[in-house]
Amino acid sequence: MKYIILTTLLLLAGCTSWQNPSLDMSVNRSERFAADRAQCRERAQKQTNAAPDNDLPQRTYSQDQDLSTKESKAFQRCMSAKGWIKK
């Protein structure tokens, strides 16, 4: 039973993608996505101070998870602001 649940979760997790319905058809969507994703990742790391550094041994697991969650939310807000929708 747990293999069925695990397989279902993996399939559902792999079905999401970013789409931008507001982009013009003349724009290369994959290039625009790559540029926006890189910019949003950098912005999210700067906002949350999550850029890799040498303080890993000083942070606890829960602090590291909180930081990762904040970075993920900042990334999603940035992508949404640029018109990308997660479907």
C-alpha cells in the first residue's frame, strides 16, 4: 500500500510546471524562464540571506529548514510577480 501512495505522490509532484500566459508568442519561453528563474533564485537568496556560506555547522536542522522555506516562498513570489504561474 505504501508503494502505491509513494508512486502517486511522485507522479503528482512531477506534474507541476511554470507557465506564463502573458508572454507574447514571439518570445522564446524557455530562455525567458531560465533568465527569470536565475534572477528570482538570486533575489530570494539575498532576501533571506540563504546564500551558501561557511556557517552550516552553526545552524540547527530546524533553522536550516526555516531558511529553506522562506527562500522557496520568496522565489515563488518573485516568479508570480513576473507573470509565471505554477500549474
